[in-house]
Amino acid sequence: MATQAFMGAGELIPRIMAQVGNASFGIALAKKNGLLNADGSMSDLGRYKNGMTAEQRALDRDNDGRLRTYNGLTNRTTLA
């Protein structure tokens, strides 16, 4: 699992599928979260997130205005 944290930009959907361990569930989850359109094409949000690294997505996800530090082994942020 730790190697997933090192996936870079352009690997959003493969990363989701690897995290959930099932391709069809990963696709369904990406559609539910607005990353993919109903036809399976990348949505605007999906293209935006797909252009980010895992670190950028984690920092974006946890953005509350406070300074945070990213941990690539856990793919999580903590307050600095």
C-alpha cells in the first residue's frame, strides 16, 4: 500500500482502484464523487484532481487554512 502514495499526477483513477482493491468499485466511487461522468469520461473536477500529485490532493483535501505537512507513507497531512 505504501507505494500508492508515490503515484504522481495523471494516476488518479488507477490510484482509486488500487486503494479499494476492485476496478469496478473504484470506477463507481469515482463517478459518485464527480471525478468521472456517467459515461466514464473524466469530468472537469476529475481532470483538475488528475493533474495533481498525491501530496497536492491530500493538502487540497485537508485545506482548512492552517499550515500542514504531508506524509507520503500514509498519504495524510498533519498540522505543522
